Amino acid sequence: MPGALQDRAVLVTGATGGLGAAAAVACAEAGATVVLLGRRVAALNRVYDAARAVGPEPALYPLDLEGASPDDYDQLAQVLEREFGRLDGLLHCAAEFKGLTPLAHTDPADFARALHVDLTARWWLTQACLPLLAKSDLGAAVFVLDDPARTSGAFWGGYGLAQAAQAALIGMLQAELGEAGPRISGLRLGPMRTGLRARAYQANADTEARPPGEYAAACVELLSAAGMAWRGRVREVAAA
């Protein structure tokens, strides 16, 4: 979608992951200045190089969502406001999943970590960025979600519960913001070849999974004006 995000500022979390990296590069190619958020600086630099090769110069913001506090997100919002004056898009790709485990045997710390990174941290960041998104005529927060038919089943633990809660959050928050406020939507993708999926499925038997790059265009679309039809809703997208 060339030019779909021209002169826009887009924040991508989990920018060093499979989908996050692919989406960040696609957003840059669509004309956006992408703010790359992730834990590992070396990995962020690699995504920076890839995005810079196809679009405007990105920005790096190293941050560990597990340990970040609401004050850290407020500070991030202040930096974004100082640099850009607004935020046009927020794409939530960061996720935490240790692997399939019976609830009765789940380590309490792992359970809490999954709920925090996959739900609480996403909300804290969104809450901090809402005033900036409201300053944009395109302001959109997009939550990348997993398939509830799978993650509401046995052994998905805190990660699965967080997926269900996010789906509820999208409709709840949009109802509060109304039609004039920032656009909140979900993006539920088909089977994707990532490290997270590899923790649940054997790679050599997972023939349905597609490369993350095949879903990058859907991320751009939901962040762009074309995604307005999905305000307050979850869009399901199969691989290209």
C-alpha cells in the first residue's frame, strides 16, 4: 500500500519479533516514520536498517514491557509528543508465551508475566498514548490477537486468557471513545511462522504456518484510512 501511511508516525511494539519486524518495514515502505519498540538494541538496529532502506528514518525506543511501569509509558508518550506532536498509529505485536502448560502446573510467575505483557502492558501503553492518538485525524491502536478457537482451549494459560480479555477490551474502549475518538481495532491473523508458535507446535509438522511477511500488508491496512471500517471490531486475515 504505497503512500498509505505517508508522513505518519507509527509506534510498533515487539518490533524485533517476526510480525513486528515485518510490519515495521511494511509501515516504513508505506511512508510512515516508525518508532521501533523492543528489548534488544542489537535486534532493533537490524530492523532499523531494514526499515530505513525502504522508507523514512525510523526511531528506536528500547523498553522491556515486562518491567516497565505506567510512568515509563507516560515518559514514552512525552517523547513522542516532543518529537512528532501526535501519534497516528500504535501496533501491538509484542507477546509473551512460554509454552503449553496445564494450569495446575503453571509457574505463578510465568502466569503473571503472560497476563501482564499480553494484556496489562498493552493497555498501559495504549492509555498513555490515547491523547496523542486523539491529535491525529487517523489515530488508530491495533491489537494483534491470536485465534480464540485455539487459545481458549486447554494448556494456553495466561496467554490464552489475555487474548480473550483483549478482544473484550477493543469493543469496550471503542464504546467509551465513540465514533469521534481514536480508532481501536483487533487483527486476528492466520497461522504464522514465529517463535511463539514454535513453542506450541512442532515446526516440521506445522505445515499451515506462513511467514510473518505475508501478513504485514494487513497491519498497514488497519493502521491506514482503509482500516476505518474496522473501528471497534476484530478483523480476521488469512495469509496472502
